[in-house]
Amino acid sequence: MLGFPLRWLDIPWLGGIRVAPWFLLATVLIIVVAAVGAGWVQGHPDRLDYATRAFRINGTQAQLTFDVEKSPNAVAQCTVRARSRDDQVVGRRTDIVVGPTTDGRRVTTVKVTLTTSREANVVEVEDCQITRPG
């Protein structure tokens, strides 16, 4: 006969007394890891993400519209580059600053025009980094 606490762990559909405790331990462990991960993400507001919305290329100019997601009070600096068909960089801007937002939004849409040395095939965000946490 099983003791009082072990009787609770004798769950036939989980494999009985040999499997059920391990299953329950694994479930609790997954919940703890998920909670710690969620807490870490919430505790690091300096996360930064960016995504291209649209681009337009004509002759010696390239125009890019992209979204930057960051903490509303943070400041980010981005680099945009244009590349030709042979993958050579034909234009670059490193001075794109995405400042704090006054309305508390996390996503800011940025529109950039850069001059290219010859016709580009692609214009893209090369990099964005938080320069002042918020």
C-alpha cells in the first residue's frame, strides 16, 4: 500500500508511480524557466528590433522606410546601406538617430534617403544600436 503523499503521485494515465513524479517535476521546471525568461525580457527594456517597410531606388538615390522598436525613452542610432547587383556598397548613412517618443509608443517609423555612387539594387538597415537606454 502506498503512503499518504505517494498516493497523490500514483496517476495511472501518467504511467503510475514511476513516471508521474518526473512528469510533474518537468512541468514545474518548464513553468519556472518560462517565468524567468519572461521576467528577463521585461527587465531588459533596451531590446531593439527593426524591420523594413518599403524601399524605392532610382538612379543615384535610394529611399528606405523602416520601423524601429525600442523602449519609448531610449535613443537608437541606425546605419542604412545601399548595395548594387554585384553586392558592392554604393551608399551608406550612419547618422540616423531615432530619439525618444513623446506618445509612449515603442515603434517609430523612419524614412531615409541616401545618395548612391551608382544605381543600387537593394537598400537595407545594416545595424541599429541603443545609444542611450530608456
